[in-house]
Amino acid sequence: MEQEKFLEQFIAQFDDEPTGVTMDTDFRDIDDWDSLTALGVISMIDDEYNVKLSGEELKSLKSIRDIFNIVKTKIG
Amino acid sequence: MSFIKIENISIVGISTAVPTQTSINNNEKFIKATGVAEKRITDKKICTSDLCFEAAEKLISDLSIDKNDIEILIFVTQTPDYKLPVTSTILQHKLGLQQSCLCLDIPLGCSGYVYGLTTISSLMNSGKIKKGLLLVGDTISKEVDKDDQSTEPLFGDAGTATLLSYDENSNPMLFGLGSDGEGYESIIIPNSGSRVGNNETKKLFLNGIDVFNFGTNKIPKVVNQFIDNFTLDKDNISHFVFHQANKFMNDKIYKKLGISVDKTSSSLKKFGNTSSATIPLTIVTELGGIKKDNSILFCGFGVGLSWGTFYTKMNNDIFCSKLIEI
């Protein structure tokens, strides 16, 4: 699982792709982040990595790297 | 999962009533994701039972049914007139049905139409009851927080009526039902019953991510189990009518199931998610009826968490009344 690819897949969930986003960006600080984007990210992780992430799990995470790490752990 | 086969009962007709008042969504991103451009909402005076009453009167009239033959009425809703008594008895009287009519309320939502079909057809078959009336609907717009952008734009109101008949020539009705109460807090109106929580909110709460995960992971699995259990052929099913949760979730479920979108129907654009009413409403507004020899699969899923799948091959046409607006 590659960080670069994950970041691309994450950014692709926004209608207007945000600039200056890195793995350490707090995803809630991205301008267009909302509950629909969150659903897109959950769905992308399910499609691409076959990993289920709950609402509670996402709530506990801060940066894009945090999401990447939990997905990585779940893949095993 | 409970698999149930019920003989001798056919769906004869369906009608739907919606409020005239239209609420239009303006958020393009929301419309694109959910598919909901507008929905109908009631004013304070109209209850779910009023919508279902109008739907029932129209259907009974269109089909020239003798009200004396209706000896069972089931009302499926999460928005009853009162906490007590049940609303089905009120509807029995208002519709002028006999006192010999069995009345029952079922407080289920998204899966409610399939649970209602199971219950009414099972009782009708056991008692050889000539005609049954299944009234299903909700006015969830009254339960949402007007400032909650995840629920307010999504939910619309509708009331439906389905008439069933005892008919020994009908094909079997097949059902698969299940529940997962671990997720009961995913869709909930807290403090709306006896159990009081720490805060006082009484508005609908929806955990979008958990419901999405449930819908897109559990539902394809249970529908496939249902199809396998009854050895059905997915390719031979004419119409798939699923609960209208939202476009994003429904499309993903269809994709996982490998169902061609051409065989599915959606009423989300104009009516939103109408909770228990979505399946019959979609049949009325999008299909306008179902022809003899067509096979149909319905799947309701959501609040509970609860799900139900239904299949039959029609041995008669399902009549649909023209949409009623009140």
C-alpha cells in the first residue's frame, strides 16, 4: 500500500480537488470537507482496499496519514 | 435469516398519496450524491394516517372493492397519530371497515413494507381472509432538525396503500428477513419513548457512515443469500425495487449485486427518502404498475437495523392508482 497513491485516491473524493494537501493535513481543515466527502472516502477505502471503516473510527482520526495507517493495519 | 414462503396471496393494487407542498434542495453537491432534488413535506395538520387514508380510499374505489371483504388492516409507520392507541384501529373506523377487521400497527421504517407484506400475507393465508389492506407511510419531515443538513434535505413524506387478496392461483411469495440491533443507534430519535438519555434532543439522528457501511456491505450479502436460498435466477427478475436510501448508497448496492441499473427504479429525485413508503411509492410513480408474469424483488433496509427481501412472480397485473396529492 503506497502513501502517494492513497493521497491521490483521497483527494479524488473532492469535486474541486484541493491544493496543498499532504499526508499530514488535518482532513477536517480542507475547505470542502463535509459528511458527503467522508462517505466518499469510506466508499473508496472499501472499493480499493476492501477495508470497512466505521463512523466512530473516522471520528477518532485527525490527519490523512491517520486514515492511511488504520487502513494499513486493517489490511494486516 | 428467516426465510418464509407464503402461498395463496396476491398483491392486487397499490396507491400513493403525497402532500402538495414541495421542498426544493439547492445544494448541488448534495443533489449529485443523494439524487434528491426535491421532496414533498406535510404541514402540521396532515399526519401519515391522513395520507394513507386517502391512498386507501382511492385504491378501494378504483378497484371497486367491497369494504366488507377487508378483514385485516396493517399500518406500518414510525409516525403514528398517538403513542397510544394504535393508529390502525382509527383507520379501520375512518375507512368504514367492519368490526371483524383485525388491526395491527408495525413500527418499522425502511424495511417496514416487506415486514408488512410478510405479516399480512401470512395472516391472510392462515385465516383464508378474502381481502387485506396494508397501509405504509411516514412523515419524517416532522421529526428532522431543520438545521441538520444530513437529514432535512433527504427525507420526504408519503402514505401508501396496498390491497392484497386471497387467491389460490397466485404464485408463492418468498421472504427473507433479518435484524441487527447492535446498530440501533445508527438511526434514532432519542428521548422519543420511555428511555430517556442525557440530552433532551428529540430530533432524528442519522449516522451516515455507519448506515452506509450497513447498506453497502450487509444488503448485497443478504440479497444474495435470499436468491441462493430460493434458487432464483437474478437474470430472470424483471424489476428490482429497493428502499430509496440515497443514490450513492443504492448505486453501490446495485453494483455489488451485479444488477443492471435498467432493472432498478428510483423515485429519489422528486420524492427523496420517504422511509417505509419508498418501495410502494416507487412502484406507483416510476413503474405505474406491474404486469402479469413479471417477477419482482423488493428489498427494504435501514432503521433497526432491520432488513427484508421479497420475491414473487406475478400471476396477475398489479394495478396502480394515479398519484394522489393532498
